[in-house]
Amino acid sequence: MNQIFQDNSPLVIGVKKVLDIVLLDVLWLLTSIPVVTIGMSTTAFYDVAYRDIWHGRGMVVLDYFASCKRNFRQSMAAGVLYAAMTAVLVVDVSLLRAMADQGAGWGGLWVPVAVFAGLLAVYFVWVAANIARFQAPLKTILKNALALGLAHLPVSLLVGVLIGAAGLCIWLLPGALFVLPTLCMLGCCVLIDGVFRKYMPPEELERERTRNGRPGPWDEG
């Protein structure tokens, strides 16, 4: 019986993992409240989901705020740009829907505008992932994120499906807000990491395997 509650038992490891998922979720939600910090919080969200939740390489709270500090300048700039663009699109959708309700034919344009807002969210995840994983000027990161997102369109579409499904589930079951965002981000990590590894040199892949300590789903052998 005592073995069940040892630190390395499957039960204890599972409970810790669930607690880490909830904790990371709460950290992301709290640090995203100012809205302008959405870039910083989402970059740290991706970073810690990849390193700590997926690969178990550290401690969630310490690594989260360390990531916020390390990527502050680039992630804040990207986040402010994303928040501003999203705000404009949300206003446009609201106005166009109101016009559609009044019978204006071109009010139906709210649908493609809403779709573009969804695509922008997917692009933002690519940007956050690139900031979290690689060191480069922000301009280069924005270009690389766009190029990767377009070159690997099926992956981008799957990321969009994950985000949309998570959003729908949270709308139907608000309590899922404290679990689903992290699970969604983990799915994004798996998808996007598979793309990143196609472009990483062998020596960097080997260093990544060493840091992770155990094979991931994309590791050979």
C-alpha cells in the first residue's frame, strides 16, 4: 500500500501532472487578464507546457515566470500587435452582424472576418512557439512563423481545430476553463514541435533529446 504513495508511483506522478496542468492554466489566465500581456503569457504558456508538462523538465511556477522575463520584450510587442488587430476584428464582426440583423446584404461579411480572426489566432500560436523555442529578431520570428504556418497548412488547420474545439467545450462547460487550455496547448506543442524538428540540425536535435531525458513522439529509435 505504501508503494502506491511513493514519489515515483504512477498515482503520485499522475496527480502531480494534473495539478501542474491546473496550475499552469491558472497562471496563464491570471497573467492574460491585462490583455496587453497576452503575448508574454502565451509564450510562457507554450514554453512551460512543452518543457514541464510534456517533458517534465522543471517546476511550473518558476519556469513560467522565468520564461516571462526571458522573452518579455519580444512577446510583449507581438502580443500588443495581436491584441490590437483582434480588437479591430471583434468590433468589425459586431458591427457587421448588427447590420446583417437589420437586413443589410453586406452584413454577411462578418463570416469571413470571423474566419480571419481565427486564422490570426493560429498564427499567433506559431509566433509564441517560435519566440519560446528560438532566438532571433522579432521581425525574423514573425516571418518564420508565417512561412511555417503556410508551408505546413494541415498542421495549422489542426491547431485551429484544437483551439476551436477547446473554446466550444469551455463555452458549453465553463468549468473546463481550468483544464482545457493547457491540454489544447499540449496538443499544439506536439503538432508544432513535429514541424520544428524537420528544420533543426542533428546536433540541436541531440541536445534536445538530452535535455528532455526521454524520447518524445518525434524522436527516432
